[in-house]
Amino acid sequence: MDRRSICGCLFWLKTLLAMVLALGALGGQGYFVYYKYKARLADLAVQRAFSNATGGADDPNQGVTVVIDPTVCFAPAPSIARNVSSLRAGVSNVITQGHRLEPPEGVRLFGFAIDYSQDTPTKLQSRLGGREPPVIAGFVQITPTDLAENMANWFAQTTSEVNGILELTVMPNVTLSSFTQSTWDNLAILMYRMNTRHGVPILLRFAHEMNGNWGPYGQRPIAFKAAWQALTKAVRLRTNMTAMVWGPNPGSGYPYGVSTTQPVPPVASDEFRALDTNNDGKLDENDDPYGPFWPGEEYVDWVGMSMYNYGYSATTRNYVTIPANYIQTQLSGPWTGTNGAPFQDFYNRFVNQFAKPFIITESGSPYVVVPGVATATADEITQKRTWWRQMITFLQDPTYYPNLKIVVHFEEAKNELADTTVVYKDFTATTKTGLRDAFLADIATYERSTASQAGPITWGRNLNYTCNGQIMLI
């Protein structure tokens, strides 16, 4: 073949390749438009399904006319009379039902916070022997111009695949004074769209651990309450399938030392005066770690708290022995080394007093591996089992904390700095065969697996959600 023929062949090959690429690009663009169109139709279909055709209202934020029944899907969820009983000496335990996304009486949920970089709800379901995790927790960071919509929607979509509830922790990545009402409106619209598009209820844990000093919104109670109240109003204008979860850090150790990233507000500022609850001119363990951050009963659907055991040092792996009454002390006080002030009784102050459902929003006891240390004080199963058995006990036995409806286990492993040493903390309960078998054996005693075994701990397959914020058993 001569040079002229070769050049001709190459020309037509390049022409054919260009045509194939162009057709591929057009096809890809067409599929994208089709996908967005289908998604929009799905939005509208769900909106119609969640509507009453006899009434109507325009929602300008959605760009379409949404026919709704304000007494069903967009009005406050029904409230059921409080039943107060004294189940423990000296403690008035309030049993409630009827708050947004509160499970039916006698139903308890054991959920999981997973590492989405390598795990999914369906992978977790497989490790659980086919059991659908009823609550999946995910974390996103937001700014005034970036609400992490893609990540949040991914969480909602994958949670819907196991018929679960999404516990979405939203962490502002800048000071709360940087946000405006339009941000809270847009965030509320995002919650509404995830609720309707994916059919997934959302427990919205906004600006969690706000009493800590490790985030840009921490220990600024005035700014926090203003933002919380604005967001709550925006959410409730749009959906009852999103519930607001107020979740501070345990108060023992407050105010958590000196922070270089979030220093204490200036003494003369309104923020400092709000923190200085005993008016002695300083912020220390004698100040209330919770009260300054309480947004008000009418703005909170659920009360929550993070709960971890960190019994390790830089020279040994995790201890097996969890201090006696450790969890009860974190929830109710008194804390060692402080004056035992009444403000330490978190559970009575905010759960009982206001008849709110309670969720332990994160929970775990890590098996800690320290580089260069070969011996452990306990084997991994024994150490972790000590912790999760307590959580299962508190969850299924209402004589302890009758309003405790959900426990979320931190199903992750990661490297973290402990003092000056990087250690590997493994919180997981399902990633290793022996560990998983032990966990499933412990929880099986109390699970609602069949009609004949109707224990309190319930999986996603048994739950049904309605647009008025109710959860029903099926």
C-alpha cells in the first residue's frame, strides 16, 4: 500500500472515530437530560402522592405548584398526651409518643454510622445477615454557598435501599454569622426534596456538639440558637419528614480545655455572658454545659447525645473495664471532680422535662492499636462486647431510659491523634467474622425478626413512613 492510500485510510479512521465520539457525547448528554427529567417526574409523583387533591398551595421555592393538605404533610406532627410514671426511685420518667419520626410505642432502633468511603448500607445489610439497618448516619460539611447536596442525596438514596431513616449530621464549616436566612431556606428545601424524592425520613442533627470548642460554631450559644431556630422554622414550613435533633457533647470535661481553633469569646461579649452561667467572670466546670445552647422546647423534636468510651492511653490498648455506671453518669451526673450541680442531669432536664424522644447519636468503644505495643489488656470481642451490651440493655429495657428510642453505633475505624501518638481506633462491630457473630448473637435476643418473635429492636423491613412525620410498624 502506498503512502497516499495509508494517509487516506488514516483520514477516514480519524473521521469515523470523531463521529463515534460525537455520537457518544450526544448520547451521554441525552441520557443526563433524560435522567434529570425522570428525577423531576419522580419528585412530582411523590409530591402528588403526598398531597390532597382538594386543597392547594403554591411553593415558590420549588418552581412548581404543589397541591398539599396542610393538616397532613406540612402541619406540626400530632402530639399525644404525656404519660408520666416513676419507674426508678427519685426519677420521673416520661414516656412519649407522637413526635416527628418517633417510632411506635415499644419499638427501638439500633442504627449505624458507616464510613461511606468504603461502605454502604447494602454492604452493611449483607454483614448483618440480611437485616436492614433502620438508621444510617452520615456527615456533611456546609458553607453558605455549598450545602453538599450531592453527598447528602447519595446518603438519602443509599439509605432508601434498606428502607432506613437517615441521621444527617450537618456541620457548618464557617462561623454561623456567615449564614443568612436564604441558606436555611435552601437547606430546608434540600431536606424536603430528599424526603420526597427518596421517601427517606431525616433526623437532622444540625451543628452537633455545639457546646464543644472544636468547630467554628462551638461555644457561641447566641449565634447557635438564632441559626437553629431559623432553620427549624424553614424546615417545618416544608416537611414533617425531617425532624430536628439537638445533640450536645456530654458535659463532663466542659469547657474542654483551651482551644486554638475556637477560643473562648471575649469576656465583655454577649456570647461570653451567655456562657458564664454563674456570673463569676470565667468559664469553667461550674458553668452549665447545656442550658445556654438549648433552643427552646418548641424548636426541638428529638434530644440526642454522643456517647463514647475512650479508656486507653498512649502506652496500652483499650481497657476492657468500663467504669461502673459510666453511661448513667454521662447522662445524669454527678461527674467526678465537680460539684455535682443540678445542671449535670441532662436526661431529666431535656428529655423528661420536655417529653422528647431520645437518641444516642453516636456510640462506641474503640479497640485501640498503638504502634510498637504488642500486648492488649483485653481481646477485641470482649472489650467491644462490654460496651454494646450496655447499649442494647438500655435500648430494650425501658426501666432505664424509657424515652431512649434509637442508638447509633459508630461503625468505622480510623487513625486519630492521642496525645502525641497516632493510634488506630477500630469501633466496628460487623467487619470481622467472630466480632460480627458475637454482636448478632447479643442483639438477636431482643430483635423483632418474625411475627412470633416480636422483640423491641426493629429492622428496616418492619417500618413504614408517612409524610406527616409518623413511623408505623408493618
